[in-house]
Amino acid sequence: MSSLTRVDTGASFGNLSRWRSLDPVLLFSTLALCAFGIFAVYVAGTDQRQEYAADQALGFVFGVMVAIPLALVDYRIWKQKMWMLFGLTILLLLSVLAGGTTINGSTSWIVLGPVQFQPSEFAKIFMILVMAAFFADRNIAENSTLMKSIALISVPWMLVFLQPDLGTALVFAAFFSAMIFIGGARLRQIAALAVTGIVGVVAVLKGGVLEEYQMNRLTAFLDQEGSGDIGYQVMQSKVAVGSGGLTGKGIEATTLANLGFLPEDHTDFIFANLGERLGFAGCMLLLVLFLVLIWRILHIASISRDRFGVLISVGIAAIFLFHVLVNVGMTLGIMPVTGIPLPFISYGRSSLVTSLLCLGLLQSIAMRSRQEMSTQPRI
């Protein structure tokens, strides 16, 4: 069996040659962003900031504990478990609709005693693996393959939309679009999907499907003064970012968040809080770290030895890029307020753990790709 098809199902912590093959730049940027996130939650204006920072640190520890064995196990094993992952995704999302807990108008949470998690966060990474496995041995340019893939992803997408979690539903659309584009879909197919998507969005906005607060979230960046509390939050966010200046007011300064004018400054609008405290310089440092992270993910896609690894990497890169663009854009008043968190930075253990799971998968791809390249005979 060739090295490209052999699957190592074991996780050997003592294999030093494998550890030497991990991507150090990806590791550094990940750890730096996690540290930045714990710091950002700690300096938030909420009275519970110490508790939230401790929770974030706990999420980091748990995420690392799961990501390490995930990196050591050959990522190609998940290709064989495509339908198991799909079934688990549907089961998790159905359990939310059946007995989930409603927070901020969205029934997206499962509470089991002291444990609280958001299944839709895990559904994202599961569906990236499912779609990568589905596309790995198929020609996306064939209309039948594309239509089957749309039917496949539509089931979890609809379950997420019904929660309703509009932000995560948009994330599904983002990584699916990136995967079919890289996977070889024709331009006319992509154009047809784009037109269908636009028509669908217009129909949802005009058809009375959404509640008033949901409409305000989506349109607040267009009419901030006429969008009630959501528009007010966006305006205060812009003021906070602008008042930070070049170097910020400082960690201990009295800010709009401290005074209660910037709601959700540890989750949705955490970038605005950082902008006020750390200024343009601090925000640029954070964005550079994200740029390095996404660049390195795309680098791993470029060295992957199989189509499955390429599609996983591209899907994960699309998730991170979409989250950063929408969250930062929302903070600056140029994107809809969708509740999409800033990866590694916004408070939320489910988001942090799933982000670390993604990085564990990427390290698995990087390590095996480098090992296989090093064992190939030179010509």
C-alpha cells in the first residue's frame, strides 16, 4: 500500500519524528491568539470578567487536550467515517431543537448540569469533514455531484436556521462555497448558486420569515439610527473603536464598556473593547496574527498530499476568514450584526474548543504531508 493511501489509526505520543513535522508557525499563531483571547476577556467591562477569563482558560486547556491526539491520529481516518459524522451532526442539532436552552433569542445551547455547549459549533467542523469526504473522490463539476452535495449540507443548514442561528447558517454557506470553488466547480455553477442565494436572502427579508429583532440585526449597518437597540450598539461600538486612537486608553482606563454603553463587550463586540483599550496598534497586532494563521492554513492546503486534506484545510480557512471579516466588520458598522464570534478572542468555550479542534486536524495534515514528502525518493 502506498504512503498516500496508508492510514495510521494510532496516536503515538512518543513518535518524535512526527512531532518534528508539525507546523511551528501555525502552533505559534494559535497559542498567541488563545493568549490574546484570555487577556481580552479579562479586560472586558463586565463584572464577571475574572470568571469568564477562567472559563476561557479552562476551554483552552480542554481544547488542547483534545487537539493533541487529533493531530497525532491520521486525518484520513475521518474520510472512512463520513456517514457517522453526518449522523452525529444531525443528532446534535435535533437535540437542540427538541430540548435546547434559549439564550438571546436563539435556541442553540445544550445544558447538562454544569456543562453548557453549542452543538452548531461542532456541527461546522463535522460538516467540513463530511463534505471533504464526499468531494474527495467525486467530480464537483458534474451537476449531479453538486446537487447531491447541496442536498447533503441543506439538512444541517436548515436545522441551524430553525434554531434560529443566522450567523452559523451563513458560516455553513461560506465554507461550502469555498470548498466547491477549490474543488473544481464551474464558474456557471457558482454563478447559479450565487444568484439562487441572493434570491433566497431577498425572499427571507421580504417574506416576513424573520422576527423584527432579527431584521434589525441584519439591517442595522445600513440604518443604525432606525434599528433600535441593535443600531445603538453598533454606534457605540464605532465610538469605542475611534476613541482608542493610536495606542488606546490603557487596560485599567474607564471605557464605554465599564460605563455600560457597550453591551456584549466580551462576546460580539469584544473587538471594540480592545480597540478602545489598545488602540489601532493593538487591533493591528491582532489582525496580523489572524493573517498569519489563515496564511499558514492555506500553506498546509498547498502541501497536502491528497484532495481530502486540501478540502479540509480550505474549509477551515474559510470559517476563520469569514468569522474575522464579519465580526470585525460588524464592530465597525459595515457588516450585519449576526452574532458571529471572533475566533479565539470572543468569550465562549464551545467556539474556542472547536477552533482548537480545527487546528489539531490541520497539524495532522501538515505532519503527514511533510513526512511523506521527506520519504519520497529524489530525482
